[in-house]
Amino acid sequence: MTQDEIANYLRSHSAFSNLDPAHIEILVQHAQERSYAVGDMLFRQMDLAEHFFILMEGSIKVQVPAIMGPALVVQTLEANDILGWSWLIPPYKWAFEATAELDSRVLVFDGKALLQHCETDYNFGYALMKMFAGLMSERLHAARIKMMDSWSPAGWA
């Protein structure tokens, strides 16, 4: 994708459409397209988090690794979903892990560079924080519900 195509995509995306045009341009400067094949891991829990993603095509599983056995899938993300908020909050470690369930195409954003912009442009930082706070709430709620459904014994409230 060209920078113009990325900018147009962000302007039309529900999460970014209300951002100031200058803030869209900052995002575009720190975005690149990347592809993942089925089974590719985007990131592992507790690894250093320096990016966030927008899924353009495909499917990504967000999961919690188990001590024994398979990981618990918390959410399955589809086109236009945003993935990753750990880059925004210390200690900058992934809280979940993510794997491509289908061949997937994403935009990857350089979180370290964006954090520097947040520190110098408080309006930009506040706009991103509001947007990602909603994402955090949604992801943590989904994890809580999934874990309660999957790991609690029958009759547990």
C-alpha cells in the first residue's frame, strides 16, 4: 500500500475517522503493510511490545497460553479489527499472544515512534489513549468471559 492508500484507509476506519488529519499523517508515517501465513505468530505473551496492528484481511486468534495444553482463544479478529495495546502502557510487554488463523494482511504501526509523538503532542496522545482504552476494555472483558466459561467448575458463579 502507498502512504496515500494507508491514509485513505485510516480516514475511512471507524476507530480513526475522527482523528485530526495531522494525526492521521503521523500514523501513516509509522505504518507498513505486512503479511502472515496460517500459523504464523505475530507476538508472544511477555515479549517486548513495540507495535500495534490493523487487520485488513484474514483472521487472527488472540489467545492466552496455558501452563499445559493448548492456548485459550480469547477472541478471533477479522478485517478492520485493531490488535495490540501493550505498546502503549509500561512495562510494554504483550499481555496475550496472537496467531494467524488464516493468511492475513495487516498494517503494522511502530509503537515506539508513536509514543514519542504522544509525549510531544498531547492532543495526539489523548486521542490514541481514548481509542485504545476502549480496545483494552473490550479485550479484557472478552478474556474474562472466555476464562470463566472455559476454566471455572460447574456451578461456580
